Amino acid sequence: VVPMDQLSALNLVRPHVILPEDKILKLEGTNVGLHPELTGFKSLFEEERLGIIQYAGYPNQNYSHFRSTDIWMSGSDSNELVNSGWPGRVLSQEFPTYPDEFPNSDMPDPLSIEIGYGGSLLFQGPTASMSMVINDVSSFYDLVDNIEEEVPNTDAGDKLKYIRLIARQSQEYGEVVKAAADKITNHALYPEGNELAGQLKIVSKLIAGGLQTPMYMVRIGGFDTHDAQVVDGDHTKGEHAELLKQVNDAVLAFMQDLELQGTDDRVMGMTFSEFGRRIV
């Protein structure tokens, strides 16, 4: 999101990465524009289906990526340590007897689902994690299709197979997730080779399949581009542009899929990143 009224000042201090003004996608009625790879976001904005919140931050910014991520996920002040996420606390208040009395007839489904390796702070409640973790797109379809990864024909392989069996048995929500996913076979077209799109396709499938899970999180990394952010001679190209195109194409496909499934009127998405910087 480019502040058009500050473009000349930005050009003075960031000439090696700044976008040319004639390539920026200007948003009518605002003083901001979007990266040229965000054409889908521009169309969603024009349809009044996308909003931009500017100046979201905190004073005395911490420049550690890890600590900054914790601050965003915990919703805490930068000078305090909070070991739970703000959605995790919301879910904990709504479902105070979790996990001891769950799943149950009132809430048989996961309280939240995040796709990625390991649970994040976001869905950590004051006393317990409130999320089910799906490692990646492949592991989700292995679960749905009852596919078990091969193990080596060794003693170590036997132990690995046993560990996987115990992990699968301990996943109390596996069956309800599989049942919801099995209901949906028709989707809008998602871009190939786009990991974020694959994650969002899972989310759409589970929502349309009737899962009552109120919160999902998907992730895309790689934005710490350093000197590969842009290509010399064409600042609209480079790793940053490629990543934004992945986000653009994935979100647009997801929105189209929600429409196809008839669930678009009850889904809201939000993007956030700790990569906020200012020139002072």
C-alpha cells in the first residue's frame, strides 16, 4: 500500500526500491495506491469488498522479526510479555471448559485451525492451545484420503510408523475434519504451484463442508527479501512482486470459491504482517 502523497519523499530515501508512479494502481477516492501485482485486490476494493487500515502500529517499534510477530499475535504493548494470542483469549472466554470437555455435542469441531508447521502464539489461550494444526496442504489430503506415508523397512521405520499411528489416533478432530472435507468436491479454479492458494482452498472446503470452526489461519513467508526485493531497472519485478502476486492470486481465487460455495456472506479475512517500517 503506497501513500501517494508521500511518494516524492519516499523516492528520495528509497530510490533503489521505490515503484514508478505510473505503475502504481491508484485507488479512487483515496490517497493510496497498490503494487501493480495486486490487481485482484484493486478489483475487490472497487467492489467494496476490501478495506485498508492505515497507521496500524505501536510506538518504539521493536526491530526483531520474532519479537514483532509476538507483539502482533498477542495484541500486547511492546513493553510487556503476553504468552497468549488475542484470538486464543477470545476463544478461551467463549469456550472456558476447553480442552477437558471437548469435543462435545454443542461444539464437535475444532475451535480454530491453522495451517503450518507447529502451532503459533495466535491461538494460544491462557492455559491451552485452542487450535488444531494441519502441517501443510499435502498432510491435509493425506488425512482426507487415508494415505499413510511410507516408512523404511527397518526397526527405526517401525517405530516411526507407530509414532505416526499414535499421533493420528490422538488427533480427536481428524474424523470431523475429514467428514467436512469429503462433502465438497467442486471448487473454483485455484492457481497451480501457489502454496497459499492451496491453504485457502482447504479453508473454503471446510467452511462449505459445514465445519463450525470460527477461525482459521494460513501463512506465507519469504518477505525478508533483502537485496532481492526488486530487479534493477524494473522495480515492479523481483521477489517482493512475486510474493505479492501469490497473495493476490490466492485471495482472489478464495473469494471466487466462497461465492461458488455460497459462503461468501459469512466469511471475513484479514492479512497482517510484522514487516512495518518507517523512515525516521
